[in-house]
Amino acid sequence: MAGVSFSGHRLELLAAYEEVIREESAADWALYTYEDGSDDLKLAASGGGLQELSGHFENQKVMYGFCSVKDSQAALPKYVLINWVGEDVPDARKCACASHVAKVAEFFQGVDVIVNASSVEDIDAGAIGQRLSNGLARLSSPVLHRLRLREDENAEPVGTTYQKTDAAVEMKRINREQFWEQAKKEEELRKEEERKKALDERLRFEQERMEQERQEQEERERRYREREQQIEEHRRKQQTLEAEEAKRRLKEQSIFGDHRDEEEETHMKKSESEVEEAAAIIAQRPDNPREFFKQQERVASASAGSCDVPSPFNHRP
């Protein structure tokens, strides 16, 4: 199961936390939630007053409210971590975030009370104050529990006015400048590592992109050469086919032309022969055909005249 992560927005988380615990600050609460679809904690809002804080909780989310509460019986404020689990949060998400509470309390040092809430009534300022005054709330963070045990072991009586040091007092003794210096160094180192990682990733991506572009260019050139070669081969084949077709047609025309010439020559010779034969036949006749026909016409005319003589048998007395 993945745990809660503070690395993504570490400086932002700590800055809001510092504003809450700083006495001169007007902010006394900071609200944290998860980035969408992840376990990375981020700052959702910050401000002053528990009433204002209660208006920022959402029923669909798991959220953590770190706030400072004034205790009339203590010189220093108490720090409360509100573990908000909205009523509309899926059960699977509730189970996944149940183990995050201790880590969140450990990250925000100095938590006195952890309040589990799912409705606005659970985070009423009066109810929280009453629990702080009565000492009914118990720490669920093992780290804070160890801090309390360590305070009890190191505590020395100083008279009847001695008061047991709590986690908040112990936290105040920490050198804040060193704490922030260390936090900033860690943040800078983390950012530097992320920058180097991003740069390496960018360089690797650029190299892969250039290599891919080179391969694609070579592939395009190869396909272009193949296409040109195919076109050239097709052109040569087409030229060869056209040349063969032209030769075939020329040969056919030559054969047909010779055959026609022979037929025409034969026909002409035949016509000349027929003319010569007709002339020879005409030349062999004794008379001119025209005169022959005229003579026949004269004979026919003479025969017709002889037929007009009256017959003796037709004479009447």
C-alpha cells in the first residue's frame, strides 16, 4: 500500500505549518489535502479562526487541518490535527488513507490532539476546547508519544510551581533557523535532483527523437529510391513494349502493302489483257460492226415495204 508523500510540495507544506505555529502570524490554521488521483499531500487553504476552517472541509475528500487553539489553562497554544474523512469518500479510499494519519502527525511536529471528524459538528471549537481542557484526547502518533515519554524521563522537580513540559514546549526549544535552513537545503537538493533528472530525461528524449527522425528520414529516402527505381523500370519496359509494337505494326503494313501491290498489278495486267483480247476479236471481223448494224437496219426496212402489196385474195369484184 502506498504511503502519503510530502516531497512534491514540501516547502509549501512547511511554510503554511510555520505560519500557524509562529506567534506573530495572523494565520492559526492550514488545511491540506491530496492531489487528484495520488497520495501527494498539498496545501488547500490557510487562514484564521476555526469557524472559517470548518467551511473549507469537503464531503468528497480526505483532508487534514492543522490548527492552533488557545488554551486558557496553558501559556502556550495547543496544536490540533483534524483528520477529516468526508461522508461521501469511497470506502476503499478511507481504508487507504487510514494509515496516513500517523505519518501526517509526525510530519507536522508538535501535534497535541488528533480529532477524527466527518461532519462540521465534530470540529466545533467548543468541543475541541473542552477536550483539550479535560485532557481527554490522546495522541495516536507514535513519534509524539515517544516525545511525551522522553519529556517525562527528563523532567526534574523545580518546586511546587513545576508544570510538565508538553510537546509544544519541546518544539519551541528547537532552533527554528536551523530547522528551516535544513528544510531549505533538503528542498534545494530535491529540486536540484529533479532538475538533473528532468534534464537527463529531456536529453534522452531529444536523442531518441533525433534517432527516430534519422531512421524515419532514411526510411523515406529508401522508399523514394525504390519508387524511383520502379518508375524507371516501368518506363523502360513501356518503351520496349512500344518499340516492339511499332516494329510489329511496321512489319504488318509492309506485308499488307506488298500484297496489295501484287493484287493491283495482277488486276491491271488482267484488264490490259482483256482490252487487247477484245481489240483482237474486233480486228478479226470482216466488216465494221457499226456498218453491219446499219445494213441489218436497211434489210429490215426493205422487208417491211414488201409486206404492204395488196393480196389478190382480198379483191372484191
